[in-house]
Amino acid sequence: MAQGMAGDGSSSQASSGVVRSLARHHQAVLGFLLGFFVTVMLYTTVSGLFRSTNSIVVMQSRPGEHTEQSALTAAPLVSSTPNSSTQVHDIENGQKHEVTKTMEKERIEEKNLVDGTDMNNKTGNVQVHSKLKEELIRQELDQDDDGNNGNNVTRGAARKPICDLSDPRYDICEISGDARAIGANRTVLYVPPPDERGPDGQEWAIRDQSRKDLGYIDKVNVKTLSTAESLGAPECTSRHTVPAVVFAMNGLTSNPWHDFSDVLIPLFITTRAYDGEIQFLITDLRSWFVDKYRLILTNLSRYDIVDFNKDANVRCYPHIIVGLRSHADLGIDPARTPQNYTMVDFRMYIRDVFSLPPEGQGIPYEEANKKKGNGGIDDSMEKQRPRLMLISRAENRKFVNLPEISAAVEAAGFEVLVMEPLRDMRLEEFSRVVDSCDVLMGAHGAALTSFFFLRTNAVVLQVVPWGLEREAMSYFGVHAKDMMLLDIEYTITVEESTLYEKYGKDHVAVSDLELLRKQGWQLLRQYLWEEQDIRLNVTRFSPTLHQLLRTLSEWRR
Ligand SMILES: *[C@@H]1O[C@H](CO)[C@@H](O)[C@H](O)[C@H]1NC(C)=O
Ligand SMILES: *[C@@H]1O[C@H](CO)[C@@H](O)[C@H](O)[C@H]1NC(C)=O
Ligand SMILES: *[C@@H]1O[C@H](CO)[C@@H](O)[C@H](O)[C@H]1NC(C)=O
Ligand SMILES: *[C@@H]1O[C@H](CO)[C@@H](O)[C@H](O)[C@H]1NC(C)=O
Ligand SMILES: *[C@@H]1O[C@H](CO)[C@@H](O)[C@H](O)[C@H]1NC(C)=O
Ligand SMILES: *[C@@H]1O[C@H](CO)[C@@H](O)[C@H](O)[C@H]1NC(C)=O
Ligand SMILES: *[C@@H]1O[C@H](CO)[C@@H](O)[C@H](O)[C@H]1NC(C)=O
């Protein structure tokens, strides 16, 4: 993503010709590869579950439940080059491909993956683009101001262009005044007051999510009406007093990393300040998404969600936002929100919304032992051991010796819960299970996105597959730190990668990653993301566990 951010800021009018069939093909392929990810695994009991100190291994896959969305399971990260070709970089399998094409000929930049450019290298981005960024901050603050100060309708509309295409990540349009939303043709109209009308209207078409070049998202038309058009503007069939935001729920969603990075965090950035006083007009609504994230969505908007594609109304609002702002992959830049939201704020917010214990509590086992200690006689009771959730992956990057790992974790002094998070699981319960854990451990992969449910000072223990150190840091490591979680990476040796046993020590994927990188991303993807599994050397891993245990007990003091 360094590339997306490192764009020259050219407000590339996004790209035209979306190569749909191509995109669909990719979706299908990726969906197949990642289908496992969308299945749900429900942890049997929530209460009473924690008494057991045995490791519980639950493996369950319900591929039959895949719905249409499973074709969209792909977890790509998308970066746009200045020439607005788009690369989809799949967090689950490293896949990278073009999803949109511009009129210009362009080449696919592979630099991101090949030299491992850190897509979240904020320092670099900020340095390189400080001017551009200042400008964006200024604009955003400006716009947010309008929204937050109670729909001062006359102000703003005339002075500012309605659509801002300048951000390298997203496009956004904001209308204050007589704004009319017509779901039937994905159109939002601005009817200017009579003294501001002109002989010509103005028109935009933008993708209403947080990745402006993501071809999977259809565009929404935004139009300022001319004098003549204003007179013939479609009549309002409903009038609303609160603002509305139009955004898409399709795209790369269904992988939790993308659910948060592409929709939920951008939605938080764009709408949290309205404190629920805003209505969602959702294009390409996904009912599983609405169900899964109901608590978050109903908190950000207290109004009914409108399935915009199916809406036959002409809805009139005093203020409409089309699109979602986004600052970074899975990130928030506090300087770009008037409220200075941080990733810690976001984690706290998520915890609040899921009714998890408020801040000020220690990590779970610490709290449990405090309570036990208070009773005096309780000293005889067995101390609660730190609880570690071990995430099991079903397809690639799986732990082939999971029972051995689980036993080693337990032998080191932890209580182990083995979980395979699936797409349709109930987050209400799952969030409580994660909250009850002191450590979240898993191989690099989207399931680590559950870290939003952890308590302050809880630990993310990421097992880094062979060759994926940079991705591990930039997709999760930096964010864990940003959220006041303890971030630990256990980077495997090549002997712990199944690539070693499969291909032997002389194979390029084992012996020479530099050379492998030079051979292009298809091979990198194939070996490092797709074929690689992990046989954790528990002897080598043990010191990490013991160090972790010491760190946790030092915090208790
Ligand atoms: C954009 O495309 C033009 C023409 O193909 C090329 O010369 C230029 O280097 C590209 N810019 C970037 C930043 O890739
Ligand atoms: C981030 O970018 C800066 C400037 O381009 C560079 O000096 C630094 O090494 C990069 N850091 C990482 C972690 O890639
Ligand atoms: C709207 O903004 C104008 C100019 O800033 C101000 O004079 C006016 O009082 C505001 N109206 C409302 C209803 O806030
Ligand atoms: C969408 O429909 C409305 C009402 O029928 C019409 O006024 C408007 O021009 C249409 N917009 C586009 C882009 O077709
Ligand atoms: C959203 O959650 C916040 C924090 O938990 C709470 O203060 C607020 O009242 C909630 N808003 C709605 C609309 O439920
Ligand atoms: C946000 O940060 C800026 C600069 O650090 C500060 O001036 C401002 O008061 C902060 N705003 C809030 C709401 O905390
Ligand atoms: C596992 O790790 C230990 C300690 O680093 C090492 O001595 C041993 O050779 C490793 N085992 C295998 C099978 O690689």
C-alpha cells in the first residue's frame, strides 16, 4: 500500500472499463482458495468454558454454507499505482492481480510484494507526501466540520466542489442542501438553491467504498443539477431530517481483515461523529455482513438500513455523503479526523459496542487472580493461568502439528483454547471468548483481526511463516502496537516450513528468497502463501512462551 499512498495524488478519475469477467474469475478462484475462511465455527459454550484447563480442539468446516459471498472471500489488499491500475494483493494467499484497467497502457507494479515495500510505512508516506497530506487534512477537517455542526445547509455547498477525488485511496462526495438519493439508478442529485443554479450541471461517478480503484465496486453517480434540470428534478417521495451516507458493502468483504479495513474502520472515520444520527444507504448490501456486524452498524446509525439498490424512493436529505474515507490499511490517522480518533479509540469503541468489560480492568487472568486472592482462603485455590487462544487455519499456512503445539503451550503454563474462526460465527459470543484471553496466537492470516476484542496489554503472538516477515508486521504487527496490545512475532526457520520437507534445502523457495522474489510474485504467492504450512519446532518455540509468561506475570506485580 505504500504505493497507493505513495501515489502522485493525481486524481486519476478512477478508471473506466472495469474488466468484470476478469474480476469475477478472480473472485471465483480466490473464493475457492479461501472458502474455508468464511465458514463458521462456533465455540460451543461460552459460560463454563473457562473452567477447563484442557485444550479444546474444535475443527469444523461447513463449506456447504457458502453463499454468493464466498466467491468474494478473496482477501486482497489493493494498491493503486499513480496510473490507476489496480493490484489486488491477497492477504490470504499473496495473490496480486489487476482488477481494473485504464485507457492508458500500464504495467503492473510488483514492487510492493517483490521488494516487500511496507505498505503501511507511514513515516515514509508522510515524509514523501507531507504537502499532499496537509492539503487533504485541511479538506477533511473542513468537510467534517460541516457535517458535525448540524447541517448548516446554506454553508458549504456553493463554496466547495461536491466531490473530492484527490485522495489516493478513496473518492468522496458531500452534498449539503437539497440532496436527493435515487437507488433505482445509483444516483445522488444536488438541487442547488435558485440563486446558485447555472446553465450547466456537473457530474461525477465514484466508487462508494474506501478503495477508489477496486473494480468490484460499481460506481454511484453524483450530479449537480443545472437550472433547467433543477426545475424537472424528481419529486421527493420521502423527506429526512438527518444526513445519509451511501456506501458499498461488497468488494473484498467476507474476510475479516477486509471487513474492517475496507468498510468498518472507514465507516467509523466517516460517521462516528454523528453519534448515530445518520442513515445508511447501502449499495450492494450483504445480509451476512449486516448480521455479523449488526452491533457496530446499529451503533453508528440508529436509523433503518436502506438496501439502496432495491430502493424505489426518491429520498431527500439535508446532507448526503457518498463514499467512505480511509487513511490506511486497517488504520486511522488521528491527525485526519477532527476528533483525533486513534486505533486505541477504535478498539475501545468496538469493545464498548460488544459490551466487553470497560477499560481499567487488567488482562483476564490477572483480574481472575485478583478476585481469588481477595478471599483469603482462596489462596489455596489454583491460580488462573493465562489463557491463550490458538487460531487454527484449515487450508494454507496451517499448523500441521497443532496438537503438539497446543500441548507445548499448555506445558509452558497456559490454558489453551483452539479456535477456528469462521465467517458466520456470532461475534457477540466470539468477542467474549477473545476478551477472556490474554494471548491471541496464530499464523499470519486474517483471523488475527479478532485482536480488536482484546484488552489493553493483551498479547498478539503472530507466527510468521517463512518469508512473510514484512507482511506480518504491516498487516497486523504495527496495528497491534497502535492499539496498545503487546505484539510478539515468532518467525519460523525454513526447517519449520513444510516447503523444506516438500522441496528440500536446495529449492529456490527454501534456499534463496531473494532469487525467488526476482522470479515474480506468482511464484512467491504460490510458495509462501499457498503451499506453505507450518511445523512449529516446539523446542525452539518454548523460550518464546516462557518469556511471554514472565512478561505477563511481571505486569501483575
Ligand atoms: C504512467 O504511465 C506512463 C505511460 O505508460 C509512464 O511513462 C509512467 O512512468 C507511469 N507512471 C508511473 C508512476 O508508473
Ligand atoms: C519507511 O520509509 C522510510 C522512508 O522511505 C525508510 O527510510 C524506512 O526504512 C521505511 N521503513 C520500513 C519499515 O520499511
Ligand atoms: C449557517 O452558517 C452561516 C454562516 O456561517 C451562519 O451565519 C448561520 O447562522 C448558520 N445557520 C445555522 C442554522 O447554523
Ligand atoms: C436517475 O433517475 C432520476 C429519476 O428518474 C433522474 O432524474 C436522473 O437523471 C437519473 N440519473 C441518471 C444518472 O440516470
Ligand atoms: C454507540 O456506542 C457508544 C459507546 O458505546 C454509546 O455511547 C452510544 O450511545 C451508542 N450509540 C447508539 C446510537 O447506540
Ligand atoms: C486534536 O489534536 C490537535 C492537535 O494535536 C489538538 O489541537 C486538538 O485539540 C485535538 N482535538 C481533540 C478533539 O482532542
Ligand atoms: C528444533 O529447535 C531446536 C532448538 O533450536 C534445535 O536444536 C533442533 O534441531 C530443532 N529441531 C528440528 C527438527 O529442526
